[in-house]
Amino acid sequence: MELFFVFARISAVTIGGGYVMFPLMKAEVVDGKGWISDEEMVDYYALGQSIPGIIAMNTSTLIGYRKRGALGGAVAAAGMAAPSLIVILVVAAFLAPYFDQPWLHKAFAGIRAAVVALIVMAVWQVGKKSVTSPSKAAIAIGSFLAIVALGLHPVLMILAGGLLGAILFRKEARE
């Protein structure tokens, strides 16, 4: 039950998706509960981004699985999904008639602006833990530039980063 309610609480207070959830998820499962380490959090988040599906759902499932096996993964995923399901049903039932109202568009504009700050926070926290050497910084910057300037697909950068990491950091993995 604790897994369900931790992830339901994270999901219930987060608007903006998986990137926005990172700081909250880290605060809960790493800093608060101590279920996983900082490094595991970054690894699970990276894996959650790399596999098909919703980042927050994938990451919560991995953390739940790590904590309590397959049942833990399912319960954590259910906790992550429950608040969204409830909100979607409420929005569909009560807010849909107002979607064309200017006040609602302005409210969503403000929400989107606030979400940018949460995404930047997630980038900062993941970057601090992940980019710890000049070669890792080069991979991060190179991947960013390849996506933005060259228009390469992010999946290609994930695969290239994995390949470069396997080659460049072989010695670290053996230690």
C-alpha cells in the first residue's frame, strides 16, 4: 500500500509529465524513503525514457519492481496512473464545456510557464548526477546539438550514448 500511495501522491501533485515528476520522485523515493540511491534513480529514469511508454509510469514501475518484485511494479504503476485517471474523468465531465473560454486558455498558459521551471529543475538534477566528467559532458552536449541542430531522432542519441558509454567507460565498469 505504501508503494501505491507514494506514487499516487507524486502523480496527484504533478502537472507536466515525467520530466516534471523527476524532482518530486527523487525527493520521495531517494531522499525521503531511501528505497533507491541517487545513481539508481538516474539510471531508472534514463531507462524509463529509453523504453516505450510514459516516462513516469516506466520509472515508477522499475522502482516498484526493485522494491517488491513484479507485484510492487504493478502496484507502483497503478498508484502513478490512478490520479491521472480520476483527473481525466473529472475534466471530461466538468471542464470540457469551457475549453473555448479565454480564462481557461490563460490559466493553461500560466501552468505551462510554471512547468518549464520544473523541467529545468529535472534537467539540472539529472545533469548534476550524470555529467560528472568531460567525456560525459561531451556526450551530453553532442547529443543535444545533434538533436537540436541536425534534427536527429532522440532514440538515435540514446543508442549512440549507450554505445559510446560502453566503449568509453569500460574501465569504470570493471572497477
